Amino acid sequence: MIESARMRWFLGVGAAIYLAAAIGTLEVNWSRVYEGLDRGAAFVMAFTSPDFASRWSDIEHGIIESLFMTVTSTAIGILLSIPIGLGAARNIAPVPVYIVCRGIIALSRALQEIIIAILFVAIFGFGPFAGVVTLSFATIGFLAKLLAEDIEDSSPVQLEAVRATGAKWGQLMNYSIQPQVMPRLIGLSMYRLDINFRESTVLGLVGAGGIGATLNTSFDRYEFDTAAAILIIIIAFVMIAEYTSGIIRARLQ
Amino acid sequence: MAVSEKGGLKVWQRRDRNKQLSIWFRYFCGVALFMFCWKYISDETNWFFVYDAPRIVGDISSRMWPPKFAYMDELWIPIWDTINIATLGTLAALVLAVPVAFLAANNTTPSKILVRPIALLIIVSSRSINSLIWALLLVSIIGPGIFAGTIAIALRSIGFIAKLLYEAIEEIDQSQVEAISATGASRLQVMAYGIVPQILPAFAGITVFRWDVNIRESTVLGLVGAGGIGLQLSSSLNVLAWAQVLVILIVIFFAVVFSEWISAKVRHSII
């Protein structure tokens, strides 16, 4: 890969120096870690006896909120991604529209969901609404970008054929672009649904609704058995989501 | 082809009646589900604050501007920490993910009934739990600091790297493996000479890609006390120092763009 031997040496030595420096600043407090081992063991053991019962009303409320946030934000995100994705495809959008849409996508991709959530909580107040806005915004960055790339990769022959019949812009989209990108769009939307659920489980840490707040409280109180129960529920839901989206994507192809 | 008659004229339609109805019904269910969920969100929302949002946005932006660039002096060490968390976390994850991937791949796993499901369970658990939750957990177990952040990143990355890696292993060219085994090579030698050279490019690409994602994720770990620039972000937010928040957001933005650029560069040179 790297042609010159000197460059290889230089990179190798540089990496070694960096690693030494990085590990040097790690500052591990081993006695604290040693003390923590008991709690770590307690946490692992908690998975053998998860406590669903004692905080069930909180867990139920949090999980339902997470699920509802996931569904709403994915739906809103898809609806917003389609026009932005069309605008960000170089082969069908004029330059000014292209630049604006690409700008929105870049902004949405650069900032972590949590940071966006902090800002939206400051703006809209605590509650799931801030979370829904956050996840919808994050969905745009993901879905619109991939949709735009898919449209750019689509076959120009079909576009031209439909255009030659005298189709208007809407008909052009409906009969030449949409059939080409639809299977992938559905697959990506399912995948995003899955991601949004996973993200919705942490938004609660900053007050944007969902199961995260319950989880945070249970860690703060060292109630590892309740935390284990919540984590098991999250993992189960993610597995179900992954399995169903896998089936749907396989059926589309 | 679906054709309907309108006043003696045959009109082309894209779908026949049943198909059209079933599509319409699916959309109807989707909209109904959405409205049901939205009702809940709307009930939980204090709409007064939402209507008030434009004023708040104006207020916050006026407090953010101008960004307090003098604050940069205090940010260099957190930036260094953030990069270290991402890099060391990715390296630690690699060490753990490679064996998991080999155990999970259909063609290299020692036992499909016993070992593979366990490896897949490790992958799915690691992937399902966000790095912030891992950090929250580790902070409560081993105390706040960079170390907790590094391990959180590592635990989160194992699933991602192992998943992509085992898919790469499953897609290898089997004839090379057969050729090596035909020479009488042991299981380990088959791996080293038949499988590893084939997955090495994918492996490097996955690693750099995950490093890029990890830079992004490690910027927020500080919010739960796991080190990095997030600590400064959360303390600035707590005292409502919006001018400092803006500086931190700009720094994070550049860090993310920079890491994405490096990762794209490296992946481009590999593939």
C-alpha cells in the first residue's frame, strides 16, 4: 500500500509515539477500578435476576414513549428526506437547490444526536417533542444523503425515455426515479427505524423523552437489576426490529 | 396490464384494482399508526413552550454571538483526550472483535449450534446499547474519567466491527481456502494464509470507518462524566455560557469533518 520504506517506518514510529503518549494520559485510577470490580460483578450478576417488577410503571412508560418517538420521528424524517434527497441529487436538481440541500445534510450529519437534542430541549422544553424533532433531523442526514446518492446512480436511460413521452416533472419522478429507488428507500427506512429506536433510548439522558431517563435513574441509584431489565428489553426490541427489517428487505429483492 | 374503461375509452392504469386497494390500505394503516403515536407525543408536550420557541431561538442566538474564542485555551487538552478515547477505544475493540467475528462467521465458526449464537448475541448486545449508556454504566462501575470513556467506546465498537467483519469473512472466495487446506495446512495456517489476506482490506476499511464514528461519539461522552470535550460542553451548558457552547460546537464540527476526511482518504487508498 505505502510504497516507500522510509514512509512506512515514519508512520510506524509516529504511531508508536502517539500510542505511548495517548496511553500515558489515560490516568487509570487502579484502586478505584479495583473497588469498582465488585459493582461490575453485581451488574453482570443482575442479568441473571433482572428486576422487571419494582419499577415496571416507569419502564413501561419509558419504553412506550421510546417506541412512539421512534415511529413518529422516522415517519416525519422520511417525509422530509424525500424532497431534500431529490434536491441533493446532482442529476435532477438545479445548483442552488443542490447546495442548500447538501448543506442541510452536512449539518445534520456532523452533529451527534445528543448535541442536537440538548439544543432542542433548550428550545422546546423537556419532553418527547424535542426528541422527535432531534430524531427527525438526524434521519434527514442519513436518509436524504443515501437517497440522493441512489438517485445519482440510477439509470439515465429510463429518465430520458419517460421524458421523451413529454412527462411533466412530477410524472418524471413518479415513473422513472421512484421505481428505481423505492426498494432501497424502503430498506434504508427500515434500517433507520432500527437506528432511531436505539438512539431514542439515550435521548432521555438530556431530557428529550424515552427510556433513557429511567435507565439513568436506575444507574444513579445503583439499581443494577432494574437497569439489567431495561437493557434486556432494549436488546430484545432491537433484535426484533433487525429481524423484521431483514425479512422485509429480503422480500423486496 | 391494468386497463379501465371510461365512457367507452380504454385508459391505461399502472396497477389493477386489487393491488391499488392493497397499497392504499397499507398507507392507511401507516397513517393511522402515525396519528396514534403522534397523539401520545402531543399529549406529553407542553405546547406553550413550542409556540414560544422562535423567541427562545432568538434569545439563545443573541447570547451565543459572538463566540468566545478565548475559551479555546481550555479546550486543547479535552480535544486531545477526545481523540485518545476514540483511537484507544477503537484499538481495544479491534483486539476483541476479531476473535468474535471468526467465531460468528458461518464458514469459520467451530460450532454452529453452540458458539455461533453466543458470538451473535455478543454482537447484538454490543450494537444495541448506545455508547452513552455503556459510558453511564462504566462511570458508575469504575468511576468517571477517560478510562471509562475508552472502555465504553471499545464495548460499543466490538459489535459493529465484528458484524461487518464476519460478513466479510462469509463472502470470501472459498477456493483459496481449499487450496491452502489441500497443502495439508493446519486450521490456524488456513486462517493465516487463506482467509486473512482476503479480508484485510475490508478489515482496514471497517476500522477506519469505526474510528471516524467513534470520534463523533466520544465528543458527547463527557456529558455523563466519561472524559473528553463533552465535560466542557456540559459545564458550559450548566452555567448557560452559550458563547462557550458555540465555540465547543464549532470545534466538534471541525473535528468531525476532519476525521471524516481522513477516513474517506484512507478508505479510498485501500479500495
